[in-house]
Amino acid sequence: MIAPKGAEVSSLKIYNAKDEELVAEQMMLTAGINVQLESALGLLPPKEIPLINPPSPKELECLGFKLGELDLSFKKGYLELMFGYKPVQFPSNPKVCEKFLEYIRKGPADFVEGA
């Protein structure tokens, strides 16, 4: 049984077409994602998840992978979840991918406009 208490993105890398790291964009998106994660955690009810072949969100398939094995570690008073991954050649639901990728494309612009 998993009941989320906290989540954060600690490292996010963004590169431009010349393979140069975009530090300002990384910091802005990391902060924005962490704010959204904080607010989203209150909406998640406790859930049972199998350790082998856990359910994978369809949106991950749009990025070319799905979740593999789940590994749990208890370290200094907190739980660390680590997922392996399996490559996916074709997403199981292309309509979900269209909506998801459109949201990703417009997300940063919407975030900047709202700030």
C-alpha cells in the first residue's frame, strides 16, 4: 500500500539544439513542477501497487518507455521508490499521445503567462 507524502524533481536537464544546457529554463521548470507536485499529492488516495510489472501511465508510452520493476528502499526515515523501464516501440493509445504531447508543448508557455 502506498500513500504519498511528498514528491519533488531534484534534477532536470534541458538542452537546446546545440546541446547547450539551459540553466534558467531548468530552474524555472523544476520549481514549477515541484509546486504542481505538492498540490497534486493531496488529490492522490492510497493505492496498492505490485512490485513486478506495476501499472504504467499511457503517457509514458508516448515518450518511448513504460515502467518495469519497482524497487523500494528505506533510508533515514523516508522511502525511496525506484522504477526500471521497458522500451516501447509504439504507444498503445495514439490519441492519448496527441493530447499529452500538445499539453507538453503548450505547458511552459502557459506557465510563463500565468506567472
